[in-house]
Amino acid sequence: ELAELREKYLRVYLTPEARYRLNNLKLVGNETANVLEDKIFELAINGKLDHQISDEELKDLLSKMQANKREFKIVW
């Protein structure tokens, strides 16, 4: 039931292009997509989203999340 509710909110609060991008990221196994999906669902449930998230906004969110990750460099 929670999965159905989650999908419903994501359909409402993401434009079709943004939903397509997020689904593609999930298909390739990108964990960032799941974290972002959780955050969007949480904001929607708490009533803090007042507009649909566009593809451009989603790209910005993804790039900000990727910037927070550390890069590890192994030198041989």
C-alpha cells in the first residue's frame, strides 16, 4: 500500500519528463535516485511541495546530491 501511495505522489509532484529521468536512474541501479525519491515523497506527504518538479529542477537536485559525495582516488 505504501508503494502505491508513493507512486501516486510521485505522479502528482513530478512532471512526466522528471519521472522518466528518475525511473531511468533507478533502472541502472543508481542509489541516488532512491534517496531523491524518498525526499520528494517525504516533502509531498508533509505538504511542503507546492508545485510539480520539472526535469530541470530534478537535474539540479541530482547534481547537488552528487556534489555532496566524496570521490575516492586510489593511486598505485
